Amino acid sequence: MMAKVVSAKTLIASHLTKQDRVLLINPPVVETRYSWIRWNQPLDLLKLASYLRSKVGCEIHLLDYMQPDKEGDVPQEWLPKASRYALVGDEKYPMRRFGRSHKFLKDWLAARKTKERGGVPTQVWITSLCSYWFESISETCRVVRQEMSDAKIVLIGQYARLTPKHAAEHCVCDLVVSKTPNLIDLPAALDLYKEPPPFVAVQLGSKSAIGDIKAAVKRQIVQVVFFGEDMCEKDGDSLSEIVEATERQHRRLRFHIICGLQPERLTPKIAKLLARKSFAQFHFEQASAGDGLNVEAYARARRYLEEAKLKLPDERISGFVWIGRPGDNLERLIRNTLTVLDHCGSIILKPFSPTPGEPAQLDHAEYLEAIKPHRWSPHFFPFSDLNGITRTEYHDLYRMAAFLNEKVHNHAFDFLNGTLGTQMLRNSLSREVWNLEPSPLRITD
Amino acid sequence: MVGMRLGGIDPSILRELSGVYKPFVKAFKELISNAFDADADRVAVTFSDDFSTITVDDDGAGMTLFEFRNDFTRIGGGSRRWAGEKTRKGRPRIGSKGIGFLALARYCDRLRVRSSAARSFVAKFQLEQTPGSIDVRTTLGIPLENNLLNDRMKCVVLRAGSKRSKLEEGIHINWNRARTRLKVLNDVGPVDIRLSFDCSGLGFEAVLDFHRLLQLADSADLEALDDFATVELYEIADEGPVGTRIVVEQLKSFVRTELRSDRRKGFVRNVASRSGLEQFLWYLSRSTPIPYKLPQGGPNPQVADLLGAAGQMTLKELQVCHGSSPESLRRPIFPFEPDTLLISPDLLISVDVDEPGVMAKGFIAGCQSVIFPAEYRGIAIRVRGVAIGNPGFLGAEYLLTGAQKAALSQITGEINILSGLDAVDTLNPGRESFYEESDQYKILRRHLVGEGEQVGGCLGRTIAAVLRRSETKSALADALGRAAFRRRALEDVSAAVTHLIATADKSAAAIRKMLKSQRSDVNGLPSTGDFELEPPLRIGGMPVVQERGLSKPYEVDYIKGEVRLDTEQAGWNWTLLLFDRRFTIVNKKGGPNLPIAEVDHKRSQIYVNWGHPIKLQMDERGFLRTALALVLSKEASADDTSNMMDLLLKLMSFSTHHDG
């Protein structure tokens, strides 16, 4: 029988009681690469836990497959040989499981089954960060169903929210939550972690942000990662309020901004805040202007940072550059890369994946029909064929970015001949096409 | 300091006797035994930083110089005087052969002894012929100054025989001016002379020069023996703390090198790999009469009751210091080590010998794995709290072979001899072993290892318990391993079907349709006999009880003699989840011409034919996966051969494990 699609409100009102034992799961991920794995924390589950505790009062447990081990690493393993390679176009991508294996769940469950440790969960809620990661979600549902045949399986998170019908049809579950309440102001139930995680995720604008950070520091968690659409909202007051209230909680407290920092929204006041030693890293989103970049915004942002006594390049700072979006042009990509590199000192290429219901997906729905949803991972460059840029070319851009990041400090570089991309890069460098001002970069070739 | 002759010792004999104690720690422990015999409660051992000297202080009864000469340094005669005797506090005396003081002769240059005791020395002897005279100093054997003799010595002379009348000075007896020579003037027949010397307030410091002694042994220069031992007497102003201080001076270089040696690098498990000092302390704590290291909230407290520890007398404290803060030694035994697992009652054999001539209490324990440190393996036997030799198996190891012999590496024990076996004629001089012809030893051996060519007794029972565990563990691993292996086949097929549906494989629609089916057109398989793949009825000779809700896949109760298996866990589960539908696998022993498997959709059962010829080509896991993949791909493909082959290959190749 296919799963029902419900809202969270309905789920809690009709399917959950105080007697329930709810297990929240942050499942493993099957992917070809996962650069930001260390910042995977199921903030939605942690806030949901607080919500359920206050609204329902049921027993809550958490199994975070992605929690780092004692050495700070997230366990990962190549998939078995038979299913190790994903063939996408002409490329063979080796696939890994990021996070623990399902033995994690089985061992936990075996311990729970004894009388002393309490009963088996009556409901299992599985979250998801990206809709194209549903393979591992589907497998997690299978394992849960097998091990806990009587438990209700509920899917939440991005996969359930963005593609509820797909989730209901392709996963062994009972309920798919397509709408969740706004839980931004609820505290994160970090106490669900027996071992403190290495960082605390905080949503900018959340009323519980300061409290969450203070509670985290009490457990010796000193890394704080901000999430949000706009780090510069209210002229930086939201960010500043949190930093001022918590910076002195611990001398080793460090803030990380890995999304939502728009160069065009930066002000001198915010630049001064970011220049503090307590900010361990911050990365600028791409500032676009039409098809190209808003170079003025980058230049201004750089100026503000330099006025705040930050000397660029600084290893804490970099700028994102989108690749893989529909309409990519290789020369433009290279130009963008060099411009961002010039202004930010370091670049991070951000591969693109269409989000269901967003313009990129809606505008190219017909094109995307031919691509199976689990191949929408940005690392497979789903718009490669549309753009006429091969996956090899895109991979080359990664190599170039790594190369450039390393060489920019030496103010000189040489690089390989080969693909069209590298040739175009050489030509661009020769003509210094990105150059509005004198640049420290010079070719020695 | 003046020389003092130690009664009639041939240096070459001294040299031979000193070689009895090997290695150094066994020689050193004699000093601790002496302190115990002196009724000390506390002994402090202090090493100098460079290990050149060791100072041993005890708070025992101390010694007068007479006791030092006549008891501490007296060769032989000890057996007559000490055998069976107890100390003033009622402790069974450890020293019995009177050679303990020589123990360190080979290991150091000098032994310096400082002590005192508020006691009197009394010597009684008879002068058979009168008139006659005696030289008091020669008789006492101590180089005493005249003023000391005059101040502290009393002499009573009595006629021997029934009358026993006292002889009066000036009438029957006379002294010389210095009062060192006593003359009996008349023929009064034999006389009994009683000399007493009051040692209270008089301390002494004696030095035994072993270096010189062993040199003399080479040159056989008996004349120079006087210089081997020197002594100095001094008045003690007030009653200070009693006890004895012995300083072992100028330890030989090989001893110092050993003590200074470092712990072996890397992961070490045995005592032999520890630093020299650690080894010394470990062996010292195992061979001296100190309390056991009883666990406070630690493992195996039940063992303490078996040791008879309460009935034994020990030092209250033996403290050792080198450099940093002192360490109080306790006697370690394996069951009390912090990381030791709980010893199950079936592996713990109580030893309780109570026969005429021998009483002993203790235990022999088998462990679930090889014992480390290796020095704990074997049965340690103690007489009067002192270990006799190293732990061993009383010769049983020569009778055993194969698994039984290997089991010895998992056995440890501790036996305290409460009486018997402490006579001089049962222990060799260095207390390294028993005389095997002794009757008492034979009684003990019979209890511990039995008689004849088979090993029996307590050790035999322990070996049997260890082997039983090993066999059970092996049988369990085999049964569970096979079950888990089979279970993997079901997991792989289940995961494969879920994967194909989730990724919208071209076979997904057909699979979904199959899973909705309610058909039941099976043929002959359901009516054939069952193929038993259930948990075995017995494992390791013990009946298997199936249970649920255990904290582990299995529990073994060696006392009750049963194995409990949780059939909900591990590989005993025969349900197969195919996406959202659950099937039960029913194992059948069908004929070779029946299908490899059949699906009854109505009853949600899949029959697997273990009598199919393909089974001969592969292991259980491979066969199960093949059977399921074949029947499911056939059911889903509705006789479309190419789709069926395609699906079959996908189901066969999908694995959730790296060894798939």
C-alpha cells in the first residue's frame, strides 16, 4: 500500500501520542563526493525533537549516521564492487556510502530490545538533506521496516517536502510529510547526542540561536556554523547580536559561514565583524549581474574587508562560483573563476543541481525527464548535455580551481596543455580578460 | 669498628651457600622475611637514585648484638632452633635454615646492619672440671669493652646437680681485675654458669664485607676472617624507635644494570618486558608475606574467600621508594588485575586440602583467553606467605599434549599452605621447590593434579572446563556464522529489489506487479519434507533453548549447562522483505526434478528446494540467492526471457557486503 502524504500538523495530531517512542534518523548518503560532509547536522530533527517534547511529550531518540567518530571523521566506505560505479554519460563515477552502515541501527536496536533498555520505537522518522539522495533513504526505510516491522516509518526533510509523490511511491514508508511547521525559533535538542558533536548548527534569525550556542559550549562544543539565506540581513544586526552575545563564552569559540553571504550586501560594519579572529571561515556566494558577475560588488566587498584590516588573500575567505547551471558557457565560467579568485583570494566551485519546483527545474522539465532523479546530483552535472560542456571539461575546472588556489600565493603559475578549457584559460590569462585593475597574477610561461 | 669472628665458617662453604639464591630479588626478599620474623608490621625499602644502595627499615623487635651474631649470621643450627617455632607475635617463622643472611653475598659488596633491642642476652654453660676458669669475652664471642662488661654483665655460678648451691665470690670464685676472667677456686665438681648481659640502651652497627669474604674464599685465608665482619657498639640516649636498618651497599654492576633497564618499547604484555625496577617490584610483591591486592569494587571478589587470606599473618605494609613518592606493595594475583574478566563459577575450582600432615587453601582458575602477563600462568604455592619457586603445574605439563596442554596457558592459581610442607625436609634451601619425595608434597600433588599418567585433581577439572568452553565457542561460531551467512543472501535480494524499484529500473514495474499478486499456483514443493536449517538442538554438548529479547545473539550458561539463542537476532530470521511485502522462506528437501523454488503469493511464502542439483555447486548463501533470484525474476518477467535474464543478473549481482 502506498504511503500517505500528510502535513506535519496532521501527523502530530492524528498519528502521534505521548505513548509513542520516536526514533529520529539522519541517514547515510550514497554519493560520488561529499566535500561538506563535516557540516552535516540534522538541525531539522533537533528542532523537531524540541517541538515533539513540548507538544506531545513522547519519548525521543536520535540516530545520526553522519556523526563523526572520536577522531572527528565521518565513517565512509566504497560501495560493494557490483554497485560501485555509476555510469553517467561517458563517465564512470565511483560511489561511496558516507556515514555509518546499517549495523549502527541494528546494534542500537539489539540493545533496546532487552527489557532493561526500554522498548522498540513505535515510529521512525527519517530526514533528508537533498532530494536526489533518495537511494540511501529508500534503503534505510527497507532496513527499518525489516528490523522494526511494527514501527510507522515517516519521511521528512527535503526529499519528502520537494518530491512527496516520488517518496511515497519509491520508499517503503507509511507517511510522507510534505509540510513542516516553522521551527526556526525552537532550541536544538543537542542533548540527544550521547557524545557531543564537533559543532553546533545555528539558523540566522532564530530566537534560540544564542541559547543553542551557550548550551553547546557547556558541552565543550566550540565550533558554530551559521545557516541562512542572507547573513547580512538587517545590516548584519542578526549576526552581530549572536556573535556579541556568545563570543566570550569560550576562548576557542569559532564561527563558520558556509552559505548566505552575498558580496553585494556586505557593509563596512559587517566586514569589521567578519574580520574578527573568532570567524574561522566565510565564503561569499556568487554575485551575479545578468549573465556575468557583479564585479563592482566584489571589488567593494574586498575594499571593506581591507578597511577592516583583513589582508587578502586570507585562507579563511573564499568565493563560490557556480558551475553546471543551465546556460553555462565555458569561457564565462573561466572568467568568473578568475574574477572571484582575484577578489576573494580563493575559489570554491559549487556544482549545481536543479531543485524540484524551482525555476531551473521547471524551465527544463522536459530535458530533465530523461534523467533519472537519482542522477540529479550536482556532481553528475545533469545539465552537461544541455550546455554542451562535457563532464570531463567540468572535472577539469575542478582541477584548475585547485591549481589556481594553490598558485595564487606564488603569484606565478604554469599549467598543463590539453583540453579546450585549459587552452581557453591560457588565452584568457594572456589577454587578462578579467582585469579591471592591475592584478598580482602574471604568467611566467 | 672492631672485627668480629662469625662462628667457624669456612669461606668456601659460605660462597657455595650464597649461590643458592637466584635471581637478585629472591635473595633480597630474605631481608623482608627476616623483618617478618622479627614481628615487623611495616617495612620500608628505599633505593638510592643510582641503585647503588638499598636501605631496608623495619619496625620489628630489633636485635641485640648477640642475637645478630648468634641468630642472624649463624649458619645451620637454625633448623633446630626455628623449625615449627613461632615469633613473639605468634607468626609462623619463615627463616628456618639459617643461611638467609648470605643471600645477598653475591649481589653486593657490603651489608650494614644497625639495630638495638631492650633485651638481655643469657648464656648458660657448664664447667665440668673444677677448679677451672673461663674467659668471658671469648665465651660471649663479642668484642666488648671492659666497662660495658662490668656495667651490664651479671654472673651466677651454681653447683651442678641436685643441690645447686650458689658459689660465692671470694670464697669459691674469683674474678680478675678487669672482670673478664672467672676462676672457680676449689674442686666443687661441675658448675653451671649463667651469664646475662643487659642490652637495653645499647645499639650496634655491624658491617658484613661480602666482597672481602668471597676474596678470602679464593685465598682460603682463614686467619683474616676476623675482618669479614666488623661491629661498633654505641649507647642509645633515649628509647628511640625500635627496629632494624639494613643497608645493602655497593650493589654489583650487573644488578644495577638490570634495575635500571627500560621497559621494552611498543605494546608489551608480560612482566619480563617491563622495566627492571617494575619487574623487581612485581616479583618482590609475589614472594613476600604482604596482604593481597584485594579488589575494591574490582573484579572477582569471590576469589578472596578461597584464598584463606583472613587466616594468614602478613606484614601490614611493605613500602618501596625510588626517587618519587613511595609505593605500597600488595600481592598481585591474576583474578584481581583491573582488566580481568569475571571468572565464571564453572572455571573457578576451589582447593581445600585437609589431610593429616597438610592443610592448604586456594583456587585454580581457568580463563576464557590466554593469560597475560604470562608470568601469571601456573599455580603459585606459598608457604608462610612466601612463594615457593615460580608458578607451575607440578610436572603435569609433561603429561599433557595437544589442546589440553594448550589450555595451560589459560590457567592460573594460588595455593596457601596453612600447615605441613613447611618443615625443613620438604623445602630445598633456597625455597625454590619442594622435595618431591616428601609425603606432604605427595598429598598436595594428588589433590592438585591427581596421580598416574592422566592429569586429574583440581587442575584436571579446570582443564576440562576450559576445553569445554573452547569447544562450545567454536561450535557456536560455526552455527551462528552459517546462519548469518545465509541471512546475507536474503538481505542482498531484499536490498536489490528495493534498489530496482527506488531507481525506477526498467524491471521495477514488473516487480511491483508481481508483489501485488495473490496467485497460489505452486506445484510439488510444499508437500515435500522440510529441510532443517533451524538452530541446532545441541551445541557443545549442551541443549539449545530458543528465546527472545536477549541482549546478545546468544548466552551460554555453563552452570546450568544450556545455550540460549535469540532467534529474532542474527541469521535465524527467515522472513524476506521485498519492498513493501513480507514473505516467509520455507526450506524444503525436494527431489532433483522439482523446481529450485516456488512462490505462493497467497500465503506469502517462498519454498526453496535444497535438494536441487545446483546446490551441489555452491555454498548455502550462494544457493539461496540463486534460488530466490531465479524464482523472482521468473515470476516478475511473465516468461519474457530477455527481461528475465536481465532481472536475474541484477538480482544476482547486487550485494550489500564487500564479499558478495
